[in-house]
Amino acid sequence: MPKLFPEKTSRLARKRLFSVILILVVPVVVSAVFIAFPGVKNPGGHVSAVGPANNATEHRKTTEFPVADWQNAIIRVREKVAPSVVYIDTVRKVSGGRFMVPRFFRDFFGPDFPEAFEGPEFEQRGTGSGFIINPEGYILTNEHVIRYADKITVTLKNGDTLEAKVMGSNPEIDLAVVKIDAKKPLPYAELGDSDALQIGEWVVAIGNPFGFQETVTAGIISALNRSLKDPKEQGYLIQTDAAINPGNSGGPLVNLEGKVIGINEAIISNAQGMGFAIPINLAKKHLEELTTPAPPSPWLGIWMLPVNEELASYLNLPFKSGVYVDSVVQDSPAAKAGLKPRDIIREINHEQVASPDELAAKIKKLKAGDKITLLVWRDNAFRTFTATLGTSP
């Protein structure tokens, strides 16, 4: 077998030959790298391209932003949408509850000893997000954000704080609209088309998680038509991996065109990257009902407790169901009709009621100004009272 380097060839000659081979091979390798990875830049900044130039037109365009602007896309979305995003603070007055006094205390201290003690009232606070949908100050948010609130305060991006009132709410789809009275037209969000969403599309969530105002997170559309009740069932929710935390509820989920395509609603506890939003197209279908003031709710003006076997035995009642009047609101329809604490309502408009929920449901079907007849147990006898329903203060 012939030798590549005969014995008479010097060591220096071998080194020269290897140098020649290396010089020839290196350009070939470098060329191969640029062919295999056309996105790799050379020192001069030129990017090699391989393949026909019109291949890019075969891919569906998912955003109006040029490729060079992707790094600025989220910044542009924030600048466009953030002025319309608001911080919502709610206050609910909660009764401390009523504690019945055991009978032996009354037997020991006498009939003047109170039957129950009222716990102290306290305030329960909540926070959430929302976004302005027109210059008049209408704000879209989640129904659960403002549920049971006695007072709603909205803070704008510029720091202004205004009191808001509920225009309409729908707990079935968890949407509500509140309104603030601003002295000038307000910046508002542009609504997009959630039916055009694609899985994998980039989205941005803006809100106030844990009270940190104007927090921006980004992610993709992970799935569509999700259901929180049963993952196997088809629903209507948008699933995203953009971080949605407590306080984000009611804030906008936005595409890279700066258009709202969803209302952030929920997260799955103990899970990361699983947030859900209500499609904006569903909200559009209900905006008219949500922005039209609802008729005032009928109101009687009493605090109620259910009559159960224990209470019936304690009061020596001849029945074991009904509505115990715990207290009567001053100047309320109930007070004007003559109802008093310790009365027990058994009928409304000649229909028996077995619990506070049942009485409330029957009153809810009526309207303010309607007259009602109540059959009341007082001092071991039934009495009839007539009340005219008012509006809740």
C-alpha cells in the first residue's frame, strides 16, 4: 500500500500539505453553514437566502405588524389600550350575623333578656379590572367583580377616582357594565372579532392583578371553545397562557392589532399558564341589555331568618316553617305597613312561603309600587298586613 508521506519527505513538508488542505476545506464548510442556516448573519451583516423569494406569500398573514416590528408589538398594544383600562374597587357591607341566646339564659335573667345578639357589621373589599368601551364612560367588566357591591369606585389611568353605578349585569355569562360620569370624553378600547382568532395567535392581557395597576402580560391563544365545568365538553371560553391572576378579572385580552378579543375571567388554581377569557363577540350580543338601565328592584325592607324546628320549638310555634322578621329597616315599606321584629310571615298574596329565599323570589317577580298582602303570626295569632313595595335604597 503506497504511503501518503514517503520516508524521505520531511516533517516540514507534511505540515505544509496539511495547511493547504485546511485552507481548501474551511471555505467549503463555511459555505455549507450559510446554505443550511440562511438566517445566520455574516460579519458584514448580509443574510443569505435560499429558495424562491415568493415562498413567504404562501404563509397566512396573522398580524399587520411587519416582522421587524415584532419586538415593539406589545409596546404598541400597551400604548394603545392601557389608557382605557381601569382599576375597580368594591365595598360590601356584611352583617356580623345574629346569635340566638339559649333559653336557659332567658329563664335565668327574665323575659327582658334579649333573644339574640347582633354581630358587628364589617366591610368586605374586592378589586378587579375593566375597560372603557365608549367615550361616555361605560365600562365592561365581569359580573363577579361587582357582585353584591354596595359601593363601586373606578380609578382611571391618570389617577382620577370616580364612583360608578351598575347599568346592567348577567351572572350567567359573568358580564356587567358600570358607568362613571366623567367631565370630558374618555379614551376607549376598540373591540375586535373573536370569531377570527387562531390557536397560536399572540395576545396581550392588561389588568390590575393583586392591585398592581396596569400590569401587562403576553402569551398565545392555547385553545378555543373551552368549558370550565367539564374540560371534555365544548364551551365558548378562550384559553390562553398569558398570565391572568386575581385582580385581572374584567380586564381586556387584546390581539396584536390592539383590539379587544376577550374579557379575562378566570384561572385554574394550582395550574400555570391556564387562563380563560370570555369572547368579545359574546359580549357584543349582550351590550344593549347591559347598557340599558334595569327597572328598580322591588323592596320590602326587612332582615329575615328561616323558621326551622329549633326556632319553632324555642318560640312555641304551631308550625315549623316561615319567615322570621329579624329586624325592620326604618321608613321602609315594611315599617310603614306595621311589621315589627319577631313577626313571622307565613303568606304573601295568599301564597304560603316556607323560607326567606321563597319570599324574596316571589317579591322579585313583582315591581316597585305593587301592593302585597302578608299573613303574619304575632302574639299567638294571625294578622293581615298590606304593604306597598318600594325601591331598594
